[in-house]
Amino acid sequence: MRISSRTIATLAVALLLVTAGCSASSGGDAGGQSTDLVTSAGGGDGGSANDAAAEGETANADSDAQFAQQRELIRTGELRMEVDEFETARDNLTAAVEARGGYVSDTSVSNRGEGNETWSEGRIVLRVPQENYSSMVDAARTEGTVEFEETTTEDVTDQVVDLEARLENLRAERDRLRELYQQANETQDVLAVQRELSDVQTEIERLEGRLQSLEQRVAYSTLTVYLEEPRPEGLYDRAAWYDTGVLAAFLESVSGVGVTLRALVVGVAYAAPYLLVFGLPLVGAVALLYRRVRG
């Protein structure tokens, strides 16, 4: 069978059209896949950005917490309370502060009384590690009825940093002076360097003492607890003077008059010798002078 050239040309054109259609279809699929990949990648970048932002906020929070922990804070508290028994409350507070790694730095007590009634009051100063301060305050509250409570905080971070920097400079200066002292040959130079070295060492010791005191006050918070036993009820329920009965008022007045008279008698007894020794001669001299003037 003989195929004409026209037929061959027609078949070639049809083959080209089919091939072009397949290529277009493949390109469309590739384009769609590419779009999906881009979208997916974009979503991945957004998630990573959100995660990074969250991690940044967490890091900032941790940094702020760490910064707060690095502050040098002195905590001082005061607690005034009424207790049933002073001695029992004081013993309980002593045991509580020792259980928390602290100690009693000062204590005082005074026993008061009126008539046959007595009561005790005083204070106890507790030093407790800073991290146990709140627990110590809670324990102290359980000993009686709280009438007053106060806690103050002093930030001494700047003071600590300043002292440490000054100490570092002074120690460096001390090292240089020691080198000069070893190199000095003239007596005058040796004495001059020695004086400077002594002054620097004195200043170092003074600043070290201040720094140690601050660090001690930071490490151990101070809680001063004032304890007072309840006073007898009769001392609070005294009636006003105008509520006193007539007979009772009269008897009290009589008693007061007796006390006054007795005081006058005692006073005269004390003054009698002075009157006899100095008073009589003075009276005689005045009388003699008066007579001469009249005569």
C-alpha cells in the first residue's frame, strides 16, 4: 500500500498536536505542585517565626526573673502581737527560727504589775535566711493575736556593686604599691610608699567590712517580734472619777487629807532644826533693827 505525502503530513501534524497537549498538561501539574510547595514552605516559615517569638518571650521572662534574683535586697519586718504567755511564745519563736536555719540575735523582757496583778512584755529579734523569711512570719503569726505587721525592703544592689568596684581598684593599687616598695632604694621613697600602702590597706579593710555587713544583712532578714501578755481586765475597766460613789469619794478625800497633813508634819520636822539655828537669830536681828529705827 502506498501512502501519499499528504497523508504523512496530516499524521505528523496530529502527532505534534497530541504531544503539545501532553506537555501542557504536564506543565500544569508541575505548576500546581510548585504552588503547593511554596504555600507549604510559607506556612513552615510562619510557624518557625511564631515559635521563635514564643521562645524570645520565654527567654525575656527568664531573664527578668534572673535579674530579680540577682538584686541585693535587705528585708526587715516588725510584728506586734498579744500572746497568752510570754515565755511560751518566746520559746516557740526561738525553736521556729532555729529550725529554719536562723538564730535569735537579741531579746528583752520586762515584768510589770499593779496591785496583785502582773504581766510580761518584751521583744525578740530573729535573723532568718532570706528565703525562709515569709515562712518565719507565718509561724510567728500563730503565736497570738497580731496587732501590727510591717515588712520593708531595701535594694542595696548599687551599693554592693560600687563597693566591689572600689575594692577592685584599691587592690590593684595596692599591688602596684607593693611593686614600687620592692623597687624603692632610697629611704625617703620607701617611707612614702609605705605610708601610701598603709592608707590603701586601711581603706580596703574598711570597705570590706561595709561589704560584708551588707551581704550579711541581705543573706539574713531581720524580724522583730514584740510580745505582750494581756493586762488584767480591772486595769482597763476603771470608772471615771464622776462615776465614783459619794461615800467612796468622801473616804478617798479624807484619805487624801490625811496624807497631806502627814506630809506637812514630816516637812516641818525636817525644817525645824534649820528654823531654830537660822530663823531665831534672824528674827532677833530684825526686831533689834526695828527698835533702833523706832527709837
